[in-house]
Amino acid sequence: MVTYEDCLPGTWLASRFAIDPFLIDAMRRDGELVAVREPGSTEWLYPGWQFDGRSPRPVIARIVKAAQEKGLDESRLYTILTAPLGLGGERQVYELLLEGREDDVVELVRAG
């Protein structure tokens, strides 16, 4: 079972960034944020690595769009983004975002 230990609830993000929780949810619905839910939960959880300061990284919208075009659900997208890089790699796919290799991440999502 997938765990979302690196994710934060929307209420925490809203409090931390001093914005309305409805804005966080609207950004998720508009494809500007990656969000997942634990099985049986109604609470959306947001991976912290998708933020650059108080804002989502601009590439996140491209990543979500690529996932939607591929027919991937939120859980599968999260699994791809947190997958290890290479054979037995200690780094994860999302770390490419932190290095500025955004196009590589979008292509990995498209490969599904």
C-alpha cells in the first residue's frame, strides 16, 4: 500500500501560506497541484516538493496535464513522481524537478 508520508493536508498549506483553503482546493481542481488521498479518506494531501516557496512550481500544471492526457489517476501520478531513479536508485523522479530537469519529468509521466 502506498503511504503519503511526504504529503501535507490542504488545511496545513493554507495556514502556512496564509491563503484560503478553498484556493488550495481550486488549484487542485484546475490542475495546478498534485494531490492524493489515503484510501477511504476525503482529505486531499499535497506533496511538499511541488512547491517553490509559497507557490507551486510552474511545471506542475504541465505534469498534471500530461497525466490527465495519459489517463493516469492521482495515485498513479504520485507513484511515478516518487519512483526511484535508475536501478536501485536512492533518488526519486521528483528530484529532477529540483534540478531544473522539468522536461524529463513530463516525459516520464507521459510514458506512464
